[in-house]
Amino acid sequence: MEWNSRSWRHLFVGLLLGIFASPAIAQVDSAEFRNAQFSSSRVSDSWEKFNDTLSREFRRKNLAYPPSDIYLRAFKSQNEMELWARNSESSEYKLVKTYHICAVSGALGPKRMQGDRQVPEGYYFIEDFNSKSDYYLSLQINYPNFSDQALGNQKTGNDIYIHGGCVTVGCLPMTDQGIQEIYTVCLNARLNGQIYIPVHIFPTRLTKTGMAYLSREYGNDATKQQFWAQLRASYDYFEKTHKLLPVMYTPDGKYVD
């Protein structure tokens, strides 16, 4: 849950890691989470089918498996979701694999109200693993985040997922095989200690070409242009360093670097 303080220091989501929980409680919660997940045949079947393949792909990139630090980056225009990973906080992320997003509803731009069919844009993390999804398996992201709440309609909507089934009204749908792989690697990271798995969603790749396209197609929408300029700072930083900036907001909901 996002803080609503009118302060600059709230909200580096990667630091909201339950630091006040005791190790014993954390171990019990982890065991219960694992048992609950693997009691589902969908989860256990996915893990059995894809875990070895994922392990080989990680090791080919000299990445530890199961991972403890992964990152998902999605591009709506390209219908792509990238899986990145690294071995330590001081190392750079490496691209492991790119998945096809089956469909994207709405137009480019952030989600601002319930029922607008928009796929959100911005900086999120996975907050729930749904092994009983109507769309095979699903990973819920923490939409609306603080920025969405501050800048959106009073009814922003919720329940935004990465899921199977290849249908969408605002989510990020994958093939069933795609969600099986993504769910398995995210579950492994979660069980290996990564409580908050970042998911960054962009309208397109924010290169010079991408920004020129957005300016050409949405040049009359100053609000979107300003929003995408905020996203580009973090995008550029990652492209140069393969590291993530802390996610921070101004009190009125703008992203800042």
C-alpha cells in the first residue's frame, strides 16, 4: 500500500520491505506462501515444466538461479515484456528473455479512471500471486500507485494483472505458456527473498525515435507529453547503466529522479 504523506521522502517502493518483521515471522510467512502456491496444480505443473528451462537460460547469462533480483519492463506499442535479472545490488541487470504481450487495450497513455480500458503506465511492483485466476495464472501489480491516485479520477479502478488467456480490458495478457514461465520465475524470486518485484510499463521505447513518435501522434496532449518526459529520465538511466533509480514522487503525484 502506498503512503499518502505530503512528504518527499515517502515511496521508494523497493525499501518498503517489512523491515520491522522478525526473521522467524518472515520464515513462517514464506513457508505458508510456498505451501499455498504449490498446492495448486497449475503452479506445480508450470514449475515442473519450465523451471529447468529457465534455470538453463539464466545460467547461460551467468545469472544465479533461482534468482533473487529480477525486473520486468513492458512496452505497449511493441507488445513486449522483458525479463531482466542480476546477481547482486551492485551488479547490472542482464536481459534474460523477451515475451510477447498478446494484446493491449486502450490508447497510449496512463490509466486514469475505472472503465477506460487503459493499460497503466508507470512504475509498479507485483503484489499478489493468483494461482486460481480465470486466466490460468496471474500476477497482480500495485495499480493504482501513489501517482495514479494523485493524478487520476476518484474511481481509478484496480485489479490490473499480468495473466494468461490472451484477452484484456486493461491488463497485460500473455499466452498460457508465457504466463507459466513468468509466474514460475517470479515465484522463485519471491521465495528466494525478493518481496517487491518491479514492473515498469512504458508507452513505447523512449528512444529519440520513440519520443518523436509520441510527439507526432500526441503532440496536442500536453498532459501526456509531460508525463512521458517524467518516465524518460528513469528509462534513459536504465539504458545507460542497467540499474534502476529509486521510485519517488512529488506530493502532487509526479515522478522525479
